[in-house]
Amino acid sequence: MTNHEDNDLDFASLSVKDLIEARDLFHFHLMSKANVVGTAIGLYLIRGEEDWPKKRGEGTSPKNKKTYPRTFENSEVRDYSWPCIIVLVREWLEPGDFGQENRPAATAILPKRVYLPDGRIVPICVVVAPPVPQSNDMPTKAVRWPNSGLGGGLPLRVTTQNEDHFATIGCLVSDGSTTYALTARHACGEPGTPVYASLRTTDVKIGVSSNRQITREPFSEIYPALPMRQTWLGVDVGLVRLDDTRLWTSNIYFLPKIKPIFDIYEQNLSLRKLIDQGVVAVGGASGLLKGKIKAMFYRYKSVGGFDFVSDFLIAPHKGSMAHHGDSGAVWHLQMSGKNGDKQLPLMEQDLRPIAVEWGAQVFAGSGTRSTFSVATSLSNVCKLLDVELLVEANEGVSGTWGAEGHYSIGSLAIGQVQDPILKAFLLENADLISIPLDRLSDEQTQAEMIASGFVQLADVPDIVWKKYASPHLTAKGKDIGVKGGRDDRAGAGGRSTGPEHPNHHFDADMPWRGHDTFIEAWRADNSLLTAENVKEYFLDNGKKSVLEMGLLPFRVWQFFERMKTFAATDPAKFLAAAGTFAHFVGDASQPLHGSHLSDGDKTKEPDIPRLSDHKGRDGNHPPAHRGEGVHSAFETDMISWAINRGFLFDAIREMLGSTVNWPAIATGKHAAEATMRLMEKVRTDLSPTVIIDAYEDTFHPGAPPHSKALWEAIGLKTGLVMAEGVKLLATLWEQAWLAGGGNTNAGRVDREILRSHYENQSFVKSVFIDEIMNEIAHPSDG
């Protein structure tokens, strides 16, 4: 079989639609040839040894014409390559081979072009690419992943039917309410299946498989203007509902900050812009991958009268082949033009996410095996699953996404401290307490944090303390614990819970003793703020688990007393306590941390009916309740969105002048009472019902994304309540320092000393409600 060069026709004007129509019309004719493997569309491949043209038109009839078998390896796309149908064959046959004994019949020869009824002529480019079985071998060179911080490119593991399946976390996407990790569907398992990600030292549970999964879609529904009959477009993508978005970055390891999708749709499909263009990805098995788009709409199998195609067929570049476990990786197009110089270091290139790898086709080339990636358009994936790629709302540091609120309060509070010695001490260590506001999205900060393993103190309670303590072994003997973690039990879906969790909230808005809320009862009788009374309050309201019995005011009480002691005895411990303490005052300034409506009103239906993302006992997803998902939408999505636009800091600074000035606070009990007053004021300034109402409005047709719509509705009020937290935090720092007799600027504190304190489980120990008063009176850390 051979294919003569077309030297008498100009095919440059052929469109993608022309190629699709011709391929569809002649597909059964082409596939009936026993030697044919599959078909695709692309640009004509010129053998690398053929001369480049020296004058106009010479490229179609090269002087140094070659006739040896054409392969992907020995041929290339040139600027004069014309649009064509690519036919992949098992072996190269010359015309004289057909009709011979033990050789294909003469009718099996492939035409060099096909003719459409209206006179259009489409050339055929024959490429030798015999398929061979794919190996499950893993790469011989291990990839060095980070110790902490979760993001795109990381390996993913799911166990189904007692067998492990591996894939890659491609990127983060969101439906405006819930954030998901995107990966290959065949590795997700049934909805609700626990999913783990692999860091350098351990596996960590990241969430559960969502019911948002897709295997294939009719080609005609995805590309209605492109004629293709009885054809499925392979997709094979699934979403993982993340347990805690604050542990994630939207970026992909080893690549620069993720940018908006390179959108693909019928009207902008261009072979010149896509075919033979460089692409890069990060696979969970192989690490950095490089390749080139060689063809589009590759038909890779036929079953039951239907054909299956993929958007892209990607050839490996210089041996950088994908392996088992790389499915789910997101390929990025290496752009041309400004910042598009492909000779630049990778971190300086302009890369645009374009496709999701979900399969592979192995071809035997010129004495070698090459694994070609089969990928689907990322814009198609987002359209089919009704999600958006997370880009702007998550340019923060790996492991601190969603923690920006805590870091903002910690940073801004330092400027409110009046005592000159304490202020100088805090300023010298400001970058250890919080990430400076101007570096929240700085790449150098990201690199330093990942390399050091140190967590800025203001979010240690979430990132470290709310994790299983190491060692915490799974059934397979893997340690999924964190050094310094304080959790000791499993909650729903195996998620860690323990004594740290109730320290972050206090639902003070339920009725008690004839009053509408606990706060009102406490206002009438200040002696009610004891752990014994609070436990009674929760039990009276049906809260029987110690995990539901929030003790945020008591946690403030506990910290204040420890900071007093450390101020006089150990400035480094004071700094460690003051930095982690910022987290709890930040929680107290968030309206949903003080309300039983923290994730909506479970007694009411939503304004716009929708399904919950949580499965019921029958395995199905019941209707959502009113406001379901509001907690993460408000405290994570909206805050991150506002920070990345500079809105939040401006709003907090603007509101600082409107906040209360706190009186002198000498004891932990007074600090707890100040926390109660803060929570009361926050509830008045921005009630949970107002937040839920604004959230429900974002589901109406035509509404902006949740993050933007929420900010427009309640952004300034959010700035006000966070400003209240800033002012109280600065006051509590200063009053504990003065009450403890602090009078020395200890200078710069070594971060490893701070780390040793927060990794010590006895440091300002986390306990449940029955133990908190004893821990305050008799601290275990001395």
C-alpha cells in the first residue's frame, strides 16, 4: 500500500467540516480495508528527508521525493502541509504487493484521495502505526512530589472490589458552589467511593467520587455543525468532591500558574492552530510530559455499529511518554507570540489548558514503541459537566487556599497593636504568623512554603491540628497522619474528626431558658458562660455529640491565659500561641461559625430546587436544603475571589474606623466574654440568614457565579465583620502581653522552633467540652 503525493491540486482551502464530512462519508469504505487501524483528520505529513521547497508551489512536488514508509516519527508537518484525512495502517504495502499470493486483494488498496458529490476533493495521508498492547509498567524514575499541599498533577488512588486504581488529579473545577478535583472516570469508582491522593510520604483522603461522571456523548450533540453519524465522542472524566478546599491550590505542580482554558468549539476549530503544536502535562505516574498534537477526531474503535472518537491524538516528544496512572492529566498548549517562546524555561511560558488525558494508544514505530495520548477537550468537559475551571479564585499558596481570611486578619491585626515593643516583635515575625498580604499569590512564597514544610501560624489549626495524628495507619498499613495532628477518630466517610474541631465554632443562636438564643440568655445572666451550662444548652437543643458542642469562647479563654504566661517566660512560645490564636478570633468574626445555620437551613427547601451533593442512605442524592453549600461558598470561594481582586483588603481597611474599641481585658474569662460580644455584633452586622438569602439568589437564571454575586450582595458587610475580628485580635494580643509582663523584643524567632511548638500536641492542648475548664486551670504544657 502506498500513497502518491498529490502534486496537481491545491487542498489548502479545505475546512475541518470538509474533512469530517469526507471521512464520515468514506469511513466504512476505508475501515473495510483489513490493513487499516483507524482514521483521523489533520495536516499532511512530509517525510523529514524530503527537501524543503525553494520556490512557490514546489512543496507539493519535492525534488528529493521519498517513497519509504511514512511514520509519525520520520515525518513532520510543514507550513505548506495541506488538510487531509489521516489513515493509520498496520504495514506499508507498495502497489505491486496487492493481489499477490498471501497478500491483500487488489480491492484493498487505499485511494490517494476521496471525492465528495459536490466536487470537493480531500487527500488521504497514510501513516504506518501498528497498534500493540499497552503495558502497565510504571516509569523507572520516581517523581518527587511535595510533602504537603494538594494540587493538579498529584497521583490519585481509588480502591474498588479490593483492587487499587491509579490516575492523576488534572485540575480543580467548580459549579459555583462546590469544588471538585477532575480526573479520569474509570479511576473514580461508584459515587461516594473514598479517593486518596499521594504526597511524598503518605496518602491522604481528599474526598469522595461525585455522581458527576461521564463516559461518552453523541458526537453530533457536542459538535452539531460537524456531520458524523453513529459516533460517540469518548470523554471518560469524573469529578471528586473535595473534603476540604483549604488544603488545595488550583495550580498544577511543575507548571506556571494555571490560565484560562484554550476554548475549543466548532466555529474556532483550526488545524493550523492545533496540529503539530507542542503541549505539556503533569502525570501522576510520569511527572512532566511533553508532546505534540498529531491528529484530531481519531476513531479508535467500533462497537455495535457505532464508532468511538477522541478530540486529540497526542504524540510523545523525545521519549516523554505517558504511563499507566497518568489518565486525568491536563494537557496545556504552548502558545506562540508574547511569552509564547517555547525556548523559554517552562515556568516562564504562556501555557493554556486544552485537554484531559483519559487513555492511550500504543503504536510500534520504527523499531520502537510509542505511547500516544488520547485526550478530550477540556472546554467540552466543562460544558458537559456544567463546571468552570478554577483559575482566578485560587492563585494562592498550595495548602492555604481558602485560608486567606485567616491570613488577612492575622496580617492586618499587627498594624493595630499599640504597644511599641510588642508591635516591633510581631513585625519582625509577621511572615511566620501570616502570609503577607502582597505575597498571598506570589510564586516564590509558594516554593518556599512547600520546600520548608512550615505552615504559617494563622492557619495551623486547620492545616495541621485538624488532621489525624501521625502515625495513623490505614488497613493497607499506610500512614495518613500528620506530625502535630490532633484528630483521633473517623467521621463520615472516614474524614478525620477529634478534639480540635469543636474549638472552631459555637452555635450560639439556638433558644435556651426562655430566650431566643444563648447569647440573649447570657446577656441576661453573665454567669452562664461555663462549660457545664454550655453542655446543658447543647443537650437541650438535641446536640448529643461532643463534636457538636462548640467551645470557641473557651478556646479563646484558654489561649489568653497561656499567652499571659508565655509573655513573661518564653517569647517564642508567646509568638507560637499568638499566631495560632489568630485563627480562632478569625473564626469568631465569621457569622457562620456562630450559628446552627452554618451550612444552611435544613428545615427549608431551596428557592431553586436542586439535588444535594451528599448521598442518602439509599445511595441516591436527595433534594438539597435551603442554603446547602453556603459555608464554603461564603468563607472560601467569595473570600478568595475578593482577595485576588484586592477588594477584601480595601473593604477591611475602610471599615476599621467603624469598629468598636475594646476595653482593657485582664483575664481569660474577660477574653471569652469579649468573644461573645464579638459574635453578637457580627450576627447583628451580617446575620447567617442574610448570607443564605444572598446565596440562594445566586442560583437564579442569569445570576453571576456564587463568588462574585455574594461579594456584590454582602462584600462590604463582610469587610466590616472581619475588621471587628482584626481589632479584637490586636486587643487580645496586646492585653495578654501586658498582663503577663512582656517587655522584651526577642527579635526573629527560628521557624523550626515555632514548628516544634505547634507540632507538640500538648501545646495549648485541644480538648472536648468536658475537659476544657480543667485544661484552662491546669494546662498540660506547663
